[in-house]
Amino acid sequence: MANVTVIGAQWGDEGKGKIVDWLASRADCVVRFQGGHNAGHTLVVGEKVYKISLVPSGIVTGTLSIIGNGVVLDPWALKAEIEKLEGQGVTVDRSNFAVADNCPLILPFHRDLDGLRETAAGKGKIGTTGRGIGPAYEDKVGRRAIRVCDLAHLDDLDAQLDRLCAHHDALRAGFKEPPIDRAKLIADLREIAPFVLQFAEPVWKRLRDVRKAGKRILFEGAQGVLLDVDHGTYPFVTSSNTVSGTVAAGSGMGPNAAGFVLGIVKAYTTRVGSGPFPSELTDETGERLGQRGHEFGTVTARKRRCGWFDAVLVRQTCALSGVTGIALTKIDVLDGFETIKICTGYRLNGEIIDYLPAHAGDQAKIEPVYEEMEGWEGTTVGARSWADLPAQAIKYIRRIEELIECPVASVSTSPERDDTILVRDPFED
């Protein structure tokens, strides 16, 4: 059976939740492999709406859901999210949920540092969610992190705490903050440890067994490729690698595990927070896209910036992640526009280029080059076959395929799970 990897091919918020939910109902296992509770997925199942940030989306359907070692884990956020899910009637136990025992933890001082640095940065702030994701990853690569497995050995943490405090206390002093209260930290960890440890295991072993049994694995990415710490609009990025290649390192499986790579792509473009956005619209059209698309962040509730579809960016992200096919979402938001534009290139210093340059200064200076298309009068809402779509909407989709050099695997026409036009089944491809 084929595995499927789902990644966002823009700046996140592409509608991954619905797609992952639909795929999870047909998968045997769903795995998160990077990021933290800065992710935000909204799932609409019948009359129920689930908003999740950390637990893999498969949990709603009872599918085995695993948090891989590439994720940074806030244990208190995990407990709150699981309790909320259980309050909505979702079962979460060892039979359907596991956490990698080598996951690094997000601790209270990580959240403190995140907020202190953003506030002090002034105009230089990069728009983090303030949830401690970046500082936790810094401690991971700095080899001073406390991990899930350490929760079972809290009496042996002195050496690790020495390394952590040597680093963080100096930073906190610079912000005129008191040093870390080691006794309180240990007490807090001792209190939360039993809850987290009930789910902890070497998940690479369970994934190995799932794969040996020939079962379907769905890898669920968070954020989007344009927020990748290497390949995104640096420094306005997240602190992890969001490309599909991260599946191997972030789950404990080999690089051939990714399978069909499905890139989720919104039919226009949005972004939350600071950073370059070549096709951004700050006029009535941008406002109309935002209102019709209900463009507010699942995690932060921040209003999303909106603009026309940027084929340059999506062609680049599809290449970077080896995307097999895209799932085009929110096509219905474009219903009723007389004219629709697609960004097909950039003008930089008087020259036309066909890629996003790496330097932040160049990214800020580029101007979009647009191609105009006629809009459509009919509606795409609820369409489940090509025959249900207006002819001009089909023409728009086909033009996107040409420009991004990647085929469409599905088209989403509303938040409802079944309102989808399936062109290629990722699990059967």
C-alpha cells in the first residue's frame, strides 16, 4: 500500500485539515513529523468542528495517531488539547495515540523567551506565535533540551539543568528577568509527567511494524513550505523544516517512506504575520477574498493577508518538496469575480525572473507580473465532479496546472469532507 505525505505548498493555512481528515479516514496511521502547537487544523465532520494544533488529525476518526520525534512538544498544551477532544467525544488512549519518547519539550521559559525577544525586536519582529517553538528547537540543536524520556528520570536532571540554566539565565538577565526557578520547573514536570508518559514510546518501532504489515501511513505536515527554515522567506519563517523530506528524520523512518506527496494549495494566496508577499492585495479585492474565505488563523486568530494566486511560489514549493499532485482548496471563494489574476513572474531591478530570490531585501523589492483570466458567473460550492463546475473555473484550474508544472489530484469546493472532486487517489496512485 502507498503512503501519503501532506504538506502545505504556500504559507500554511491552505486547508490541510479537511484533506488530512478525509485521507485519515482511509489510513491506518497518521504521523506528525515537525513543528509544534503553532500548527492549526480545523476539521468539519458533520455538525461537529474540531480545532487541533498538536494531536494528528487522524485522532478524530480513531486512526492511530503518532507525534514523531521531529515535533517539539508542550506537555501542558498536549494535555489541554486531549481533554478538549475527549470533551467532544473523541477517545484518546494508548491504542490510538503515541508520542515519540525522544521528542524535545517546550517549557515555560521557552514561551517567556519567545515573547521577550519579539517585544524587544520592535520593527525587527518576525511574527512568531509566541508559543516557544523556536527557543525549544534552539535547545534541541544546542544539545541541552529536556525530552519526553527525561520525564521518567527527573531525579537525574541536574547536569541537563545546569546546561539549560547557563544558557537561559544569561538571556533572561539581559531582559532583566529573574533566573529559571529550577525547583518549580521540576515540580511542574513531576506533575505533568504521568500524563505524557502514558503515551510515550519509541514510535519508530511501531511505525516499522505498521509498515511491515503493509498498512497505509499518512504523514501530516504543519505550516507550509514557504515557512521552511531553509527554503522559506527567511527570516520570516518557522523554526523547522516543513518540506516533505523531513518525514524521514522527523518520524524515524527512511527517506523512501514519504510515498505520494500531496501539496495543499489554496486557489488564491494568504499569509499570517510579517514577511514578503508579492501578490498581496491591500485593496477591496483583498478584503473581499478575506471575508469570503473567513481568513483568520486557527491558532492565533490573526487576520490573514490575502492576494492572487502566485504560480511562481507554488511551482518552486512543488519542486522543493517533490510534490506528486496538488489538492486545490477554496476554489469557491473566487465565485463571482469578473476578472481573476495569476502571478506568473516577478520583476526585480528591471528584469523578469521566474523564482523567489533567497535574499530578504530582494524578496521585498520584487513586483508581481500578472496574467488576467475571465472569472465565472456560476457557483463551484459543493461541486463533486468536473461536470458541476463552470467551464471558466475548469479553465482556471488547468492554467494553474500548466504554470506550476504539477497536476491537480483533487479540488475542494467547500469545508465539508465530501465536497471534493477527486482526480487522483493518493493512496491508490
